[in-house]
Amino acid sequence: MSSFIKPIKPGLQMSRRGFLNTAGTASALAMMRPGMSMASGNPLVIGTFGTESNIWFDKAWAKPFTAATGKEVVLEGVNPLDGKIIAMVESGKTVWDLCDSDGYSAIRLGRMGYLEEIDYSVVDKSKVREGWAWQHGIANHSYSYVRAVDTRQFDGDQPKTWGDFFDTKTFPGKRSVWRYMVGALEGALMADGVPADQLYPLDIKRAIAKLKTIEDDLIFWNNGADAFQQLVDSEVAIGFVWHNRALRANEATNGAISWDFDQGLFCPASWVMPKGGSQPEVAQQFIASSLVPERQKIVFDGLASGTTNPAAETLMSAQEKLVNPGTTKNLGMQIQRDEYWYADNYDDALNAFLDSFS
């Protein structure tokens, strides 16, 4: 497993912003329907997953949209998980016009009646990779789960495979996975001999049984900050974490945390519109504007989140493409998460996982 070179630092690739404020603004205005005014009324409120993402969502998406339409955008770091969206909609008081979510959540919550449909006469689905435009959501950025290794904890050979992840005799030390099971099940099954192209439908019982074999050395992370700190502090020897957290840990340790995309899990995030929002038309326009490739590139510059519009990759240097999970080379090393399997099985799988590792 090789350590990736560092990406160009956030802020050094912003020379395109002048272009965005002209061409991007004109494009967004062209999408507005005749007679539609956004300058008055309440702001567009978007539920997100935190302060850091809000900084870059604001630069890439909110400010250009406001410049184009006059509509204020408020980003709230409220961690809009499925349960929160459901509770909000059922209360009859929908305060988030739009949420940053997951592909499988768009499918799952849409089926349950908690989301508005995406209007594809406004949103151009051809601007995202095939299969990432759903009835009730569309991919806005992407990410991967990757194995990150603390090379300081191993002399000689370094762990490189899922088999090594589970081999705590040859490679002693703690392992970490996400508390809410995504990625852990896939990794366990590959370690147990299931070919990567035959993972789905996931055998939940088999995956949990495999994870149980390292239960004494298994710890969990709840969010990206946890995953990063566990690696930097050498609390874990190998973590299966979000790729941008592995990248930041690599930087923070001068390369001691090593990672790559081999047998990683490639995933789409998604915009979703909770049912009952007061301005769905505006939300649709915002979604459409977020697919502009130059704007997606800004999110990548700041967060190392993968882009969903393939055209954004043409704006990247060769160095930057090394850490973009969706490039042809990196995608070829990974498994793509089955959004429909998770939509169909999320509750049962999560309950079984949590019950097994309470």
C-alpha cells in the first residue's frame, strides 16, 4: 500500500471563481422560469453534515447561486440522517428545503413518501455519472471508504489486503470501521473469500460472523473527525475510513498513514428534498446549479470529495486525479456500493449489526 502524494492545498485552485461569477451566473439565470423571482421571502435552508463542508459548499454552491438569483442560502450543520428527515416531515414542519444525504437514502426515503421528486426538466441528469440520478435524489458529490494503515506500527511487511485486515496475529493492532456498518460488511465478506464482483446481495450473517473473529481488536468511529484522530494518535493500526480523512491523516503524519483505493467502497452522496418544504422550485434550481463542473471542482479542492459530473475531472491536474475516487483508474480498483441493496435492506442490516456490537 503506497502513500499518496499530497493534493494541492485548498485555496490555490480558485482562479476559476471569476469565470463562475460570470458564466456560471448567466447559466443559472437562464435556467430560471419566466416570472420566477427568488430575491424575496425566506432563505433556502440546506441541512448538511458539518462546519468544514459548509465552508466549501458555501464557496462552491451557495454564493454563486445567491449571486445568480438573489436568493439567500443558509447551510445548517444538522447531520440530516434518515431518522431526522422522517421525524421532521412527520411533524408537519419541514424546515430543511434540501439535504445532503446518500444515494440509498434518496431511494429509501422516496419510496416511503418522505421526499419530493426531482424535476428533470429543470435538473439535467446527463451531468452526473450513469445510475446516479434517482426519482427522489441526484448525486452531488462522492466519496470512498478506504483502508488506511499506520505504518509506524509495523516493521517489515505492511498489511495490504482485507485478509491482512483480519489477520491480527501477523499484523497486530486495533482495527476501526464505521459505527453504522457501511463498508464493514463488504470488507468482512471479501476477507472471507467472497469475490468483489459477487458481494451483493450481502450475506449479513456471514459478514457479522467474520467481524466477530476480531471483535476484541475492533473499535468504531462515529464521524470523520473520530476516524482521523484514531489514525493520527495510533489508536488503530488499520482503519476503514472515508478517503478524505485518510488523506488528511497522511498529511498530518508526514506520510506515516498510508492508504490507497484498492478494494475500497465507492459511494454517491445525494441531494434530497424533504416533503413539505416551502420552496421546492428554488431547491430544484439550486440542485441544477450545483452540477456545474467548475463548482464541483471547488468542493473537491476544499474537501477532496469526489465529483459527480464527469466533466469536472477535466479541470483536475494529474496529481489531483490521484485522490479523486471516481477517476477511471481509481474506480477500477474499487467496489461500487449497491444503492438499491442498501435501500431495500438498511434497517434489517443495521439492526443486526448494532445488536451484534452493542
